[in-house]
Amino acid sequence: MNGTPGQITTLALRSVQRTFRQPQVVLPGLLFPLLIFAFVSGGLGHTAPQLPGFPTSSYTTFALAMPFAFIGIYATIIAGGQLGEDLRSGFLRRIALTATSATSVLLGQLAGVVVFALAQAAVFLAVGVVVGAHIESGVGGAFGLVVIAALDAAALGAVGLALAVRTGSAQAVQGLLPVLMGLLFLGSLLLPRDLIHAGWFRAVATYNPLSYVIEAPRALLVTGWSIQPLVLGVLVTGSILVGALTITAASLREGAIRR
């Protein structure tokens, strides 16, 4: 691996291949979010749009943001699990003996979840359109949804990397899944925040960063090119990405990969 670009490319190809070669990773990442989407859409599809102030007459369109939010959560588990396995197997100890930089390791590790996120986004969009969802922002918005999915996967995947480096365990990262799912449902997953009447729930949803992960793709689906939710979504996910990568890179430089 000569030079940083070559290092990143080699590690990225490895990450992508190992992700797509695992049916036990790929299939749940595609099917589970669609099952949640179908269940919630079927249960709330006739009642939620009747609420005063609900932003769309199509709850299917509103609910399509759910599988997109799940993309980032699933990336946490994949990226962290793979890095934890590399720590356990000694792969990163061998990498540490070469001239490979921490930046190359991290970017290469994230490649698998980002490429998988692109595949997830394409599948979720296709299924959503087939069952009656619409994209208020048009064709450009569809591309925007794919870009947001990739950013979410990179940001929350980096959280998984940080946890894996700190714990050295793929199992510890997998244990984060129910916590993240709980946080997702404590955000604005089922209703817009301004329609949440319980004060404590609205406060939790407002301070919950996953609310903004949900609301950015939802804006493209429901209201079009709404600046505020898109900017907030990018700022939140960008901050998570930078913070998690900084923590992980510092841990790698301190010798975490030599455990």
C-alpha cells in the first residue's frame, strides 16, 4: 500500500467486500427497517394525517424517513463490529507494523457502511415509491436522500468505531443497538415535534440528536427543500462524524490497535 490514497483504497475494498459477503449483515439491514416501515405505516396511516397541523396527507411519505434513520444506526453496529473483530483477530496489530496511517484505517473501515448505506437508500426509495410515498423535493431530492444516508452512515459508523477502539469488543458495539433504537423512538420518529403534546417527551426529542437525523430526510420527502431541517441535520451528523473520528484517531495513535 503506497501512499495514503492507496492505503485507503485497499482497506476500503476490503471493508466493502466483507460487508456484502455476510448475508446475516445485509439481509437484516434491508428487511428489518422495511418491516418497521410497513408496521408503523399500517398502524398510523389512517389516523395521524387527521391531526391538526400534520404536514402531509400521506403518512406513508412521512414514515419513509424511518428506514433512512435506521441506516445510520445499523452503520454503527456494522462498522464497530468489524473494527472490534479486527482488534480481536490481530489484523490491526499487523497494520500497526506498517506505514498505514490511522486516517487510512478509519476511512477504509467506514467505506463498507457507506456503500451499504447507498444500497439501502436505493432499496428504501424504490419500495417507498411503489407503495405510494412521494418525494416533494423531486428527483434532486431523491439524490439528496441518498447523500444524507451516506453522511448518516459515516457519522454513526464513526461512533461505532470509537466504541470498538475504546472497548476492543465487537459484542460491546452490538449491545448498543437496543440503546440506539430506544433513542430513535424517543425522537420525532412517529410524529413531528410540534405535535408531541407531552412536555417531557418533546424536550427529550428536541435534545435527541437522532431527531435531526430523522427530520432531514423527512423534509425532502414531505416539505421539499426546507433549509432549517436540512442544515440542522447536516450540522448534527457532521459534528458527530468529526467528534467520533477525532476520538478514534487519538485512541489509535495512543496505541489502542496494539492491544
